[in-house]
Amino acid sequence: MSGFRFDAKSLEKGLDALQSKSELAIRAFCETGAQKMESEAKMNARWTDRTGAARQRLNAGVERRATSYMIRLAHGVDYGIFLELAHEKRFAIIPDTIRYVGTFEILPSFERLLERL
């Protein structure tokens, strides 16, 4: 008889701990990505500030979905849609910010995070 013993409960606890740690790491990563998007949008908004409200109230956040996280970037003023769509979208900042920050900052960093997990 060999002395090999397999404890499934210990393995299950370890896997649960790993899942919790990875979810926390991914959530923190997404929060950082949201902050990067928000600051990039505020810094590079193309419109001329009249009151500063549109720039100040650009906001980003993270939403937990069933199997994923979503980083959201939005205007906090009611005329934000006008800034995005009017004048042939010349002053739009949200799509360009998502494209730039997502492609050059968030996705490469996320790949490195996954390699470490």
C-alpha cells in the first residue's frame, strides 16, 4: 500500500482562495483603468470650457457583470450627448479615450496581470 492521500477539501479551499484573490486583483485593476480613462478624457476634451462643469463631471466607473467587469466612461451633464454628437462629432472625447486608453494602456497591462496570476 502506498502512502498517497488526496485531500479534496484542502484543494477546494485553495481554489476558492485563489479565485477570491484573482477577483480582487481584477477589480482593482479595472478601478485603476477607469481612473486612467477619466483623467485622460478630462485632460484631452476638445471643447472650450464655459463653466468647467462638463469637464469636471466626466466620470468613469466599474460595473460587475455575471462573468466579467465593465469599465464605463460617461458625461455627468445633460448636454454631454451634444458634446459627443454635434458638429460632426468633432468634440467627441469618449470613443477616442476608450480606444486609446483601452488599446495602449489597459489591455497590455491586463495581459501582464494575467501572466502573474
